[in-house]
Amino acid sequence: MLKTLDLREMAGDYLRHLPRPKAATFPPTEAVREIVTAVRERGDSALIELTERFDGVSLSELEVSRSQMQAGYERISAELREALDLAGEAIRGYYELELHEDREFHHNGIVVQQLTIPVAVAGCYVPGGKARYPSSVLMTAIPARVAGVEEVILCVPPKADGTIDDATLAAAYIASVDHLYSIGGAQAIAAMAYGTETVKRADVIVGPGNVYVAAAKREVADAVGIPTSFAGPSEVVVIADGTVPIEWAVMDVIVQAEHGPDGLAWLITWDPEVAAGADAVCERLLAESPRRAETASTLEEGGYVVLVRDFQQAAEVSNAIAPEHLELLSANCEDLVPLIRNAGAVFVGPHATAAYGDYLAGPSHVLPTYGTARFASALSVVDFQKRVHAIEIGEEAAKLLAGPLAAIAGAEGLWAHARSAEMRAEQ
């Protein structure tokens, strides 16, 4: 199930040709474009048809009320309610640290004030299907709330009976979601991007999803704010040696693989015994999993045991992959941290499973995938805010700077720019 890749003798440009899941190179652009066009042109009627086609549910109402969210919160077990509240507090506390004062810049009589303005409506997407992700509700909606967004809307695929499960309702209630819609897939992204009779139009759309959801975000990027990260199917790279129990390292490969197909799950090691034993351990652990089929579908395409020369080469390979999650499970793993350049989140030490990042650590688990960690970051309050510069020019500054402005404008052939400044200086 876990394929072996021996890179110890590799040199030159081999990093460019490391294997990737097929979905990373062949996204379903045309199929997504058809869905987006239908929603943009026909609104709610298209959403109802697409929900029946893809989710097998015939809905008469797309929006779930705030009172239903509260009811779900009250119905879940006390243990789950306490856990979700704990996660919500950690997420909220972390993102409050990102807020900062507006700043001013003074030079030559000009005052430039940087205004931080939240968007009016944030759209959050949380996937469904065979699993439910109340944690993703918290990880997307709470940062939007902390950023100061006026309205937070949420799209979640309905269950087979047309309802939203109680854990998701409870998370929406905890996160103070304003509008919850029973819509999934690319059609949900299109609905939030363009608005329909029921769904409010968002200014920004965030959240994880399958390759269709991720491709749909790119398709609507001309109409709505989309973070630069590509939040697609889950990825993990575990760098481990023989100092950590092999069961821990393999289980952490399985952790992200169990999200489902089209993901990436790599175990990188310079210990031949770890490499030789990983697949058998994987088979043994998977035999206990109630999600064996979903996990196996990821591992059969994107699961690898990668044998490297040393931890320096391990870091090089990981940086080339730029994984969503990176775990450092080795002796002196803190020495590896300075070598890491590309990763959505890094988990350091034998006890730091990425599962904590998915639920309770604080930072959002909405992370860059498909190599976009080379230039993108985890979801942040910044993704829900705009930077606006308020520029004040005093009379003395206008006299002082009119000449330099006119010189630059003249070089560009823009007469009106120059005269606009000169008229004020002359007065």
C-alpha cells in the first residue's frame, strides 16, 4: 500500500519530478466551470438541482436557522460540547494576537495612516460527505469573527436526510455564524461568490474542500476574495527516524490520509529499518480503522515511504513537496526546524501529532496544499481584512513636493498629474 521511493543516490534536478497526486496536475476545470455557470445564471434553482444530483438530497429550504444551530449545541453530549468550547477558546485566543493598532507614517509633511478594515461578509466552506467537520467550522468562522467581519455565512453539504448534523450545528452556534446553508461542493462556492435568492454574496471565501471545491475557488477569483493558498485534499509529510516508535510515525501518515482521496501522505526516513517495516505496520493499523476504504484510497495513490541519505536531504525533499502538514519525529528534531522553508504547519517533537493542529492547538487547520506552501500561509485574520491608506497632504508639503511630482509625471507624459500638483503649489 505504501510505495517505497529510494532517493539516496539521487542528484541533480530530481526534486522537480517527485510524484504528486493526479488531482494536483489535472484539476476538473471544465466540470467545475459548468457548475459555477449554472449557479451564477440560475441561483437557487441550480443549487437545489445540484444538491439532488451530488448529495442525493431534495431540499425545499437551503438555509438553516440560528435556532437550529443552538438546538444542535444543546443536543450534543456534554463531553463533545465541552471539547468544542475548548477548541473555540483556543482558536479565538490565538487569532486575537494577530490584531494590531492602526499605524501612521510621516514624511515631508505627508501623513499616511494605514486603516485595517474587515470585509463585510465572509463565506466559509466546510466539507461533508462521509465525515463531518465541526472543527473546520470553528477554524474558519472564528478567525473571521475576530477580524471584525460583520456577517459570517457558512455552507455545509447536507446529510442524506437533508439535515445538518448536531456537532456541525453546535460548532456554528459557538462560532456565531449568521447564516448557515445546506449546500456543498463547487455549487456552494459559486453561490457565495455571486449570491442567489437565498445565499448572501460574500466578499471573501475560505475553507478546505476536495479538488472540485478548490478548483471552484480559482474559477470565481475574479468576483470574490480567495486566499492565495490552495486548500485542497489533505497532505502530510512525516520525517522520522528509529528513535520514535514506528507505530507513531505510520499512524500520523494515516491521520491525514483518512480524510479521503487525492491527498498526499509521505513518511521520509534515513533509517532503513523504518523504511522496511512501515508498510506492514500500516496494514496492521489500518485493519482497525472504520475508515479503511477512504484511507486506503489515499495511500494507494499518494502514500510513499521515502528513503533518504540524512536529515538534510529529508528537509530538501520536504521543501520540494511543500506539504500542508509536516511532522518532525526524530532525535534532535529542533535542528531540523531551521532547514524547513515550505510547509503549512510544522509539528515538532515525538508527541506533536498533526491531529492536535486539526483540533486544539489554536491556529487554523485551513492550510496551503498542492505545493502552495511555497508562497502561501495558514488562514489568518488578514484574509478577512483590507488595508486602506488614508493620505493627508498639508499646504507646505504640497508646495515642497509639487516639483518632484511634476518631474515624474512629465517623464511619463501625464500632463494632468503634473498640473494638478502645480496648481496647488502656485496658489
